Amino acid sequence: MKKFIIDDRIFTVKFSCDVNKCKGACCTLKGAGGAPLLEEEVKIVKRNIEKAKKYLTDEHISALNEYGFYEKSNTDYTLNSVNDKECVFAYYENGIANCSFQKAFLEGESDFIKPVSCHLFPVRIHGLKRNIMKYESIYECEDALDKGIMENTTIFEFAKEALIREYGSKLYIELKNKYLNNY
């Protein structure tokens, strides 16, 4: 098994996203900068951008046209934001911020669900080998902690689909057997 440095809270903290209460806050964090984007995701986003654009407001489309969808600093990429707040790919439905890529994916229009960093949240992956996993605790997710307790769901279980996407099902099962079953 690949060597990992894993924040134990991923296996112990109960968490289940409650978008009805947070209203998609992770897509609209003021001053937080955009979500991390992998270099290989830049090409995927470019390939799917028109499919995602159809769900965006004119303001977000204008921002995309003027500034593009990402910023690069050294070797790091991040999604751009609108008004230093909303992800450039965020759109609202029933007062909840959602991802336009995920909408296009769910509608069968795209093969790209969303950037993996967004899919993994509240898990953040670090390190050159992407082998450091940390829990990113933010105030806006307090209700997700309550819901996680009610559902008895850990962060690791909540992020199962995204962790499998990132590392494969074999590794997910190995980590589950090694860590989750010990808590």
C-alpha cells in the first residue's frame, strides 16, 4: 500500500453535508481563493466548459470570458472566483450554490463530475505524491457535523466516492480495513 500521512479525524469525525442548511457555502467562501485544480484537470475543464456554461449567470460567463477559469501560481492551479467569493462555476438553484459541472454530469451532458478537490471536500489532499490527507474544518460546515452524528457517517465514509475516484476502490478498502475499523 502507498504510504500515507492521514489526519485521524477523517476516520473519527462524523460528517454528512447538509446543503439545505449551508446553502452550498463551500462554493461561495469569501476571500478563500478558488478551489485547487489539478494540472490534468485544466484540459478536462476546457473540454467540458461549454456544457457547464449553460447553467451559469451572465455575470459568471462574463468573468469566465474576461479572466478565464483558473489562476496559476508556480505549479499550483486554482479555480477563479467571482467577486472574490463565488466559484466561477457556481450557480444557484432554490437558493443553494451548486456546481455547473456536476449539473451537466447529472444531466448526462458531461463525463466530468467536478474538480476532485471539490468532490473530496472536506478532505484536502497535499504532497507531491498526493499522499497527505487532511480534514479541513470550516465554520460553514457545522451543520454537516450534526448531520454526520445523526447518520453515524464519518468523513471517510462521506467522501467514499471521491476517495475511490482519486485512489481506486482497492486502496479505499485497504484504508477502511486498516483505519476505520480500528475506531
